Amino acid sequence: MTGTGRDIAVRRSPVRRWILLFALISVAAAFAGLGVWQVQRLAWKLDLIERVDARVHAEPVSAPGPERWSEINASHDEYIRVRLDGIFLHDKEVRVVASTERGPGYWVMTPLVRQDGTTVIVNRGFVPNEMRDASVRAAGQIEGPATVVGLLRISERDSWILRKNDPVADRWYRRDPIEIGTAGSLAAVAPFFVDADATPNRGGWPLGGLTRVHFSNSHLIYALTWFALAVMAAIGAFYVVRTEFLATSSAEHSDPAS
């Protein structure tokens, strides 16, 4: 009875080791694959940063007209430096909650009507909490034709970070041009907005040019981590193979029939 149990244990032990070996090889391959994917993501991110940097520092081009609105997307258009002319509708401005290097306050989002009748929402810049009311910064409320140079931005959609806007209560947390246009009963509103550059406004407010162009780039760290885990799993597989080899060799030398 004892001999039979010992034989079963001997037969089972190699099976368990081979199963463990297969699992470790699979895990090592999976970790290596994730490392390769992160390397690819790193190349994509570096290319994106280079392209965006080129857009930010390029000569401004005319802001896209309605014939191009359906094609606007973050990959090809965000942060392009644009120029647009029109007349501000200051009575339709909204203030979106902002947290900047200047402290807490608001982005002043003002519709600008272009000559073709379309409207582009312009982020004219930042104002501190005490200057939320337009009456305390009347000098900066430009009347008549105006020219804006700035960066094209894609609408901020719902997310777990940004709260939903409440137009009825005039509480704004996301820079969504379509929602702003709807609240102001505006027609032909562009699906993007423009962050005005640092050109000073009369009275000093709003303060433009505070667009933060930053992309997190931890792909190299992630890649090295996945590759390190792959190496550890490979070492584990090597150890299993070595143990199996030593066990087999020991069994052969201890077998009287050999």
C-alpha cells in the first residue's frame, strides 16, 4: 500500500512540474508581449508630442469653417494654432470653473460670431474668483470687430473627473461649446473652442495663454516593468526545467535496473 502511494506521488510530481513550466512560459510570453506593446505606445506618444509641439509653435491658420467641422478630431486638429475674426457676444459669456497656476477661478468662455454667421466659442482666458462678474472687468469686454489667435481645443465631454454642467443654474464645469451654444440659443456653433493666446486684454483680464500642453509619458517605465516580470517568469521556468532534469537524472542513477 505504501509502495503504491509512493509510486503515484513519483508519477504525479513531474506532471505538476510540467504544468508549472507551461504556466511560467505562458506568463513570461504575456509579460513580454505587454512590454513590446508599451514600447509601441512609447513610440506613438513621442510622435504625438513632437506633432503637437510643431502645431503649437506654427504660424496661425484660419480656424476651420463649417465644411470641415464633421472632420475635426483630437488626433489631427487639437492644439493647431488658429486665427479668427468676428464680434464677441459678451452677454452670452459663461464662466467655467478652473484650477490654474494662478490659482482657482474661471475660464471666460465667450461666443464670437464670424462674418459667415457661424459662431466659435473662445476661451478668452482666466479670471480669479473675485472677477467672475463681468462688471468688475468691463475694460476687457472688447466691443466691435476683434481678432483672436489661439489653440484649437476639442470639447470636454462627460468624465468621472469633470462634473456635469448645470446651465439652468449657470454652473459650468466642462468646456463644451455645443452645450454653451445651446444655453445661449446660438445657431451654427463650431464643435470646438479656441484657447486665446497671451495677447493682453485691456484692463489685464481675462488672462490668456494659460493652455497647459502636457502629455503623461510613463510608457518606458511600464515597458521595463513588464520586461522585468517576463525575465523573472523565465527564470522560474528555467528553475523548473533544471529541477526536473536533476530529478530525472537522480532517478536514473538510483534505479537498480540501470
